[in-house]
Amino acid sequence: HTYLNAYSGMSAQQQSAIIQSTKLLDPLTVRENEVLQHILSGESNKEIAMCLTITESTVKTHARNIYSKYDVGSRAELISTLLKNQAGK
């Protein structure tokens, strides 16, 4: 949760800058961007599903697509990658 706490403490503008500056294998869709913002806010799949009025299964699909595009395997690795990318700039 260390990475999530570090990310959550940033302003929305800082968070957005980190996401935009990280190279992706493919660009995120609008919905994937929405799911990513919720993931980075620390919400569970169930909470994200309720907020976006989609099923939990759909959230998991979007999360898998996001992980694939960032070439990571978990939420922790995703946040770590985003923060490391920003620190390297």
C-alpha cells in the first residue's frame, strides 16, 4: 500500500501527468482511463463497478487490459511503474 499512499497523496493534475507520461504498448480507452483512476484511488473492483454502473467482471476485464498495456501483472506493480517512471524524469 506504500505506492498507493504515495500516489493518493498527489493532486489530480500530478496523477494525470504521471499517467500521460508513461509509455504504453497501446493507448487506453476512455473507459480504461476511468477504471485506472478508480484503481489508483484505492477502490476495490466492487466499488469501481458500483460507481461506473458496470459489472465487477467488466471491471476485471478493463483492469487486465490496463495491466497488459502497461506490461504489469498487478495493481501494486502498476502503481510502482507509474511512480518509477515519474521519478526517472
